[in-house]
Amino acid sequence: MSRNLILALAFGLTSAAAMAADPATPAKPAAKPAAAAAKKAPPKKVEATLAQADQAQLDAAERTLYGPYECEFNQKIDVSINPKFPGYVDVAFGKKLFTMKPVSSSTGALRLEDVKGVALLLQIANKSMLMDTKVGQRLVDGCVHEKQRAAAAAAGK
């Protein structure tokens, strides 16, 4: 290529770039970020529906110890009847609320299984513990309901 042709092409490209950056040229409106679009229409909360409790689950729910529990390290959990679904239990720990299905075990322990598969509350005669089933760790241990405390005191005599 000749030197003049190269200079002409270079000048043409720089002129096109200069025209694109010219403030007199109207700019295209910027696309809205995805986050802003998501804020416009908040997702609708879908009400979860749980399977109707069978007789075994209802019996296990009757064996559940409802009310506050005092746990190790000055922590607390609270177990209450789920107001919307008979045979289900709500377990509050800190800012978390777990809806759980009571299940009797062959050992006599009562398992409260989180319907989302995140947590598990084990109730035995003298204490309870809340487990994170995803990680396989205890969230809190040494939780004692007033009836468990009385049973432990009676067993100690």
C-alpha cells in the first residue's frame, strides 16, 4: 500500500471516531440495569402448601414440647403450633423461623424435620438440639424445656 492510502485510511478512521465522540451527536439512551428492572416488579410471595398430616404425624405433634427452651451459651428457641397447618410446628431460633414436621422415632426421640430440609430439632427426655442438616452441624445444643428440666431432676433423685 502506498503511504498516502494508509494516511487517508487512518485519517478516515480517526474522523469517524471523533464524530462518534462529538457532543453534538445525540447519544443513545443507556440501557437500564437489570437490578433497576427487578425493583419495578417485586416477586409475588407464593404461599407454601404442606401435605395434610397423617395420624402418626398428629400423634407426634401432640408429644411435642411447646414453648420456650433455654439453651447453651444463653441462647433460646421457641416451639409453637403452626397456625395454618395442623400437625406442623414452628421453631424460632434467632431471626429464623422453621416450619417442621414432627416424626416419632423407634428410639423414643421426637424428630422435628424442617419441611425445607434445612434444620432438624431432636427432642429426647432431658434435652433438645437444633441441627443444620445442610452443613451437618449443631446450631444450638443443650436446649431444655421446663418439662425436660423436671424429668432430669426426677431422674437425678
